[in-house]
Amino acid sequence: MTYAEFFSEIKGRFMEADVSGIREHLAYQFNITGEAEGIFYIEVKEGKLYVEPYEYYDRDAMFICSAQTLRKIADGEMDPIPAVTLRKLRVEGNIDKALKLKSLIESHKK
């Protein structure tokens, strides 16, 4: 799988999230390693969600993982917190804001 194919797939999954209840600004950068290697960001700003294939320099948190790990997290098959413990996901930055990724992912399953 190429980065472009993976990004298109993952953007579709994240764009299903309901961010209407999120009042704060959130900016996450994802560094994908291995197959489909690349960088993209997710931003929640003024109740709208943006997913773009660029680096986000003023991010709240950065997540580093494989495409397979992120796919499992996005599908709800893997919890991000144990993924960190198992060293499948690395997180840098504001941990409080990073923890909100889980609720962002779960918001599209309702």
C-alpha cells in the first residue's frame, strides 16, 4: 500500500468523527513508519475537522506508529493506551490533549 492510498483510507475514517461537541483546538500529527510511510495531521478547529497530508509544526501531540497500528486504532480494534504500553504507538507532546484522540475516534461509532 502506498502512502497516498493509506492517507485516503484513513482520512475517510477520521472524517466520520463527530467533532461538534469539541470546543477546544486540537492538532495531532501522525508519523507513519514502515509501509505507507508518511506524515499527516488532524485538526479540530471551531467545531470542524481537518485531515491534511502535511506536517503540523504547532501541534499538541505527535503519534508515531505503523499504518497497521493506526488502522487498528481507528477501527476500534486496538485501544491507543495499551498500544503505547506495548510500544506499538509512541506519543510526544501534550499527553492530556493526546488522550482526547480516543474520544475523537469513538465519536464516529455512535
